[in-house]
Amino acid sequence: MARHGSSILAVVPARGGSKGIPRKNLCKIEGQSLVERAARVANALPWLDARVLSTDDMEIAEEGRRCGLAVPFMRPADLASDQATGVAAWRHAWLATEAALGRTFDCSVLLQPTSPLREAMDVERTFDAMMAGGHQAAATVSRVPGHYTPEKLLTLDEGRLSFLHPEGAAHSNRQGIPAYYTRNGLCYAARREAIVDRQEIVETDCAAVVFDGFVANIDDPIDLEIAQLFAGRSTRSS
């Protein structure tokens, strides 16, 4: 069941190492591991042509297989370190899957397990935004809260505070601050030439898919507790 006439690969990246939360990708929310929650979304999208897990860890690989993800390769150590970039790991997964299956894919979606409250409709919306607009890529984003914008940030030098932004002192009210956005990890989509040829996501032509409300992103133990609290609720609008 093709979508926009394209062959589409879903990649779930889940390395074994994690400093903030040991074995993070195997942690559970509502009885399901983060890998399983990503796999559940991928399995709910019939228009995906392949669903693979990219990992360097045998236990995570087994969890991926249990949840219906293919594991046709193991990620090399140099792409599973803290210094490795996400786009490099995505590119490796794309090419390794093509080599294993003997076919190519026009597009791919990246479903990070660290966004465990993702829904299938989030992925569809992201992919459709890329294709409908003729973009090279698409990424889900959330608006940065006013008190975290550059105009509100401060620097500290020998005990003295200063505004980071040259016009920071003029912005006492957040209403006058421009809108800023940050990637929230719900979904990335890209065409083959963006990732495989240029190793780019947002650099050239990336559509923004804006989500309002709470989006879970698991980095620290407290994030797991918050995600557990919000699991099963409708926490955002689009």
C-alpha cells in the first residue's frame, strides 16, 4: 500500500549505551519497552514497505524482533557512540537495509524510541507534509517556551549576569519575542537524496510540522515518570 507512490523505509534507532538512563531503550511505559512502543506505531502504518531496528545491542535486537521489527544488520560501534550523529546512523541503516533486501527506498521515516507517546497519525502527518510540499525532509517541532528564548537567556561571568541577546533587556514581556522552535523527536521524514547523498535533515529544505502541547522526550529518569503519567492521555493538538 504505497503512499504518494513512494517506497518507504521505517528506521527505529536504538543503541545500547545511554548515560542518562542505563539500558534506556528497554525501559517500560505501561508495560511496554520504548522499542516496543516505537514498533507498535510502525506496525500500525500499512503503507510502510519495511520496518527495521538499528542497534548495536543483542538484547535490544531481540526485543525488536519480538515486536515485529526486522534486524537485518547490527550497527557498527563507531555509529553507536555518544559522538556519532543521528543522520550518520540513519544513513547506515538505510544503506544496510537496501543491501540486505536487495532493493532501494525512495523515502524513510525515523522513529526514535525516546518519543514514546508518538501516535501513528503523527508519522502520517509528517510524511504527508514532506511529500505534499515537495520538500526534501520534514521534522516535528514544538514552540520554545518564552522564558527559554534567546532574548530571555542570561550568561554568567565572574558572578555577573548579562543578557545573551543584545536586545534582551528590551524584552520584559514574552509577547514581543519572536517564535522559536525546537525539534521534539516525534518523527523525521526524508527523501533518499537528503540522507544518503547529502546527510542532511534540516539544512536545505525541511518542512516544519508543528505540535502544540506536551511531547515526551526521554533523557533522564524523571522523563520516564512524566511519560508514564501522560501515557494514554491526549496531550497535544496540531
